[in-house]
Amino acid sequence: MSRIIGIVSGKGGVGKTTTTINLSAALMEFKKNVIAVDSDIRMSGLGLQLGMYYFPVTLNDVLMDRGNVYEALYIHSSGLRIIPSSLPVEDVMISRLRETLKDPLLRNNIVLVDAPPGLDKNALAVIESCPELLIITTPEIPAISDAMKIVSISNKINSKPIGIVVNRYRRRDPNQVSIREIELACDLPVIGIIPEDKIIRKSIFKGLPAVYLKPRSPSSVAYKKIAAHLIGEVYEPSKTPILKKFLGRFKR
């Protein structure tokens, strides 16, 4: 059975696209069939963040009846499957996204939909098209305030918020909102905490998910834990014994 999960945020710059990419990669590590869809038709950042720049057919074309889902599906060098969007030169009928997400090609997949940030017409159309929502925020008041708006709107439509992911969390930093306060404000559980991690910038530069670039980095481990939570499993990272690490220095 397929699942369609919207990766949403109340504001831009909180790491929504990065989460879509790395969560897709993490789910693939659990042997799940995953397709990432870029529904942010004004920014089109998913393919760019993966270092992919040329797409003859995109989601825009599918929505405008100029192509089909199969033609718009591309495979990244890592094996990640994506349906990108393109910078529009005309109005795109984003209202047709719900119908597109029911395409037979997407069945038996976990479909992660990278939504446009905010609450404009396009963003609301994407939210309404996704039965489940994963809300991304950073631990700052403006981002959390916008996340609260997403929760409020989703409660009025047929979209279920399944939890919050707090991105760029800095442990022991008193100048940020605590996890408990975020849960109370949004009335939702925080199901994942992505720590501030320099490997994320490096992975974007290289066009490769951090989960693949450095599997044991703090952010990669966090994404795998979120993936496990979404599919009802538990992920415990393997721990290299200290003695093995110590001896390994002498083998180099």
C-alpha cells in the first residue's frame, strides 16, 4: 500500500528539501520503495540540491497534460528516485496534484512530497493533496509560530499531521525553544531532532544525501531514526568499540 506524506513548513529556509532528500535515502536503507516529488513549482530546489539540472519532462508538464508520471521520473546516481519540478514560465495547475499522486506508477511506494513553504494558494493545494503531513521547523519562535498555523489548517481539512521534525537543533543552547515547548505549542509530538551538522552543507555541495555521504554523522543517524519511526521500526546505530577505533589508527 502506498503512503503519501507531505513534507511541509510554515516558512522557507528550515530544511524542508534537505529533509525530503535524506528521509528518502534513509527509508531506502530500510529497503522501502520511495519516490520524492518536488511540488514547489516556483523554486524547484529538489533536483538542484541533488546536482541534477536537466529534466526534459517535469511535474509541471504532468500537471499541464504535456507528459506523464513515468516520463517525469528520474533516478539520481545514489539510486534515489525523484519527480522534479521546473521553474514555471506560465501558471501551473497545482490543483491537479491530488489526481497526479494517485497515478498507478506511485502505488506501493512511500511518496514524500516536498511542499512549497508558507500558506499561499500553491502551498495549501499541496497540503490538501497529502493525506499525511510531516511538519519541519527550526527551534526559533518565528518558525514555530508558522508551524502552528500549518497544524491549525491541517485540522480543518483531510490531512493528518503525524509529527514535527526540529531541524538545526543545537544542544545546550539556551537561546532556542525547547523540544517540550515546541510540542506544547503545536500540540504534536516531535518525532525527530536533526542536530546542527556541517556534513549537511557538504552533502548539498556534493549533490549527495548526507545519509549516503557520511552514514554515521549525527544528522544521518537522526534521519534514520525518523525513517524507522515512520515505518514502525526501531533504529539503533551500531557502535564501534573504543578499542577497535584505537587499533584502527595503527592500520592506516
